[in-house]
Amino acid sequence: MKELVFVGLGLNDEKGISLNGLEEAKTADRIFIELYTNLLPDFSLSNLQKLVGKQIQVLSRRHLEEENGRVVLDAAQDGKVVFLIPGDPFIATTHVTLRIEASKCRIPTRVIHGASIISAIIGSSGLHNYKFGKTVTVPFLENFSETPYSVIAQNRHLGLHTLCLLDLKAEEERFLTIREALIQLMGIEEKKGMGMVTVDSLAIGLARAGSRNPTLKADFVGALLGFDFGAPPMSLIFPGKLHFMEAEALIWFAGAPAKIRSLIT
């Protein structure tokens, strides 16, 4: 019976797959995986293959974007296919496109969700999830855009927090760092002068969410520029209006300076 099942792998290693996801993989005729939309710091393909008892074919960006996932769709015409994806399957819009194409080919699809950086960084920081505005990605400098700064400004105008995902090219082992993102945003600040990202702006950085040794640090941008977050992947939050409980969470969970209590509104 033809079927395509999208399975999230979570955030750090092969153990992030759910029991449901593992069972789906064990009963699949073919298994594919992509590892370019996000970095799983401690992931082992060989260990995952031992867990599921089957070979897993690694797909590149070319397979999914340039060739429109044809290798996956063709396999799903002949039996059950499981597609393994870092994080939660549809955070990357590439995979939404593939599911649409599967529907057009009358291939039934199902989803087994996994932990996402979006929920992980919000939960780790202690900020209230309903106070987040639009999420934005800070790109590499060669793809420079002022959009991240504009989104931060729009959200802050509404009193909302901004989650900034930092660009990565896992296949090239390139990962934008928190320091690089801050410098880029401060460059836009010099031009715009709106006071959104200055050395005195509060920000929260998180590296390696979901691992055994994540690094979470809240401080003013001037201090974060010199803070060592260690290895990638990394993300940033620029808070909007802080509730007193959010401020306490940042102090106790993220080592924020006690003077952020003065920012409570």
C-alpha cells in the first residue's frame, strides 16, 4: 500500500525520534532522511540504522528542491515510505511542498511530529509563548537583508518577543553565530537608528537546544558579543515587554543580570 510518512527526529541525536516514529520506520519499505535543513549535533546515522534495522538513504538539497522530491514520491508509489527530518517535519517549507506534491499524486500522507527549536527555545527561556510575534531568520552576510531588523521593530512595537533563527548550511558545515548575527543587526541599527538592537538591548542566546549541554544566556547585547556560546546550532530572542515572571525566569535560567527587573512593564 502506497504511503508517505513524515517523521520528526527532534533536536539533538537519533534518540530524539519518538516511539511512534521508530515503529513507523521499522515497518517502512523504504526510509529516507535529510540532514541539511538543521544540525543534529550528536546524530549518528549508523546508530539510527541499528535502531530501525534497515538502511536509510540520505537525501541532499538537490533531491528535494531541484528534483522536487521525485525519488521519494516514486518510492511511495510502490509501498510505505518514511521520510526522517530534523526537528518537526514542517518547520522547513521544503517539506510542505513535498507533501503537497504527494497529495497531487494521490499518495496518502501522515505526520509524526518531533521536538522543534521553536518550542524548545521558548520553553528553555521561560518566556511566555503567547507573547511571541513573527519569527524571522537572520541570513548569512552574502544574503544580507534588513528584514530581521524590521521584524524585531514590528514585534517590539506590539510589545511582543522576536525569535530569530540563525542561517545555516549544514552540508557545508556553515552556521551563523550569535555574535555574527548581532553584529549584522547592529550594522542595520547604525543606519536605521530606531534603538532596536543597541549594546544596551536585552537579548537571549541559545546554542544546542535539546542536547545534554545547551548554553542559554540572557544579557545586554554589549555583553553577549563577547560571550562564548560554544558549538552550533544557535538562535536569538529579542524580548518585547517583560512580565515579572519572565524576568525572573531569565535571571534564574539564563543568568540574566538582576537589573533586568527594571524592564518589567
